[in-house]
Amino acid sequence: MLYAVMESDVRTLSLMNIVVKYADDMNILAPSDSDTVLHEEFDHVKLWADNNKRLINLLKTKEIVFRRPNPRLSAPFISLRFNRSLMLNY
């Protein structure tokens, strides 16, 4: 029960970011347009862990970036013709 009480006081720096907790796991969800950069959020969580005498296993700590594919960013198909002209085909 003590762990549940301690775990419930973890907060994000930004209201845009979300902390998701399950048992002894914690995830920070931060959108790309967040007003706080992710390393500042993580520093805040590390400070919370130090103050509450908790350990963060840095070997299991990962950053995963999710994004929707943007068709405008995909490389165009390039076809070359050897008569001194270059034609781009999309």
C-alpha cells in the first residue's frame, strides 16, 4: 500500500504530458508540441525517485518515438534519361 501512495504523487512538469503507471512500471507520454522537452520531464522523474528513495533502472529505460508517416516526406522516385535531361517522376 505504501508503494501505491508514493507512486500516486508523480506528476509531469507539463499539463500536456501524461504519466501512465502500472505496478512498478511508468511511462511518460509527451506529444511533439509539448511545452516541456522530454529530458526535462525525465530529470523531474529522477528527482522524484531520489527524493522518495526509489531507483530507476537506466538499462531498462527507453525512449520510443511514434509518428504518423508523412507522404510528403517520402523520397520521390527518380528516373534518369541519358539525353542530358533529368526527369523526376512522382
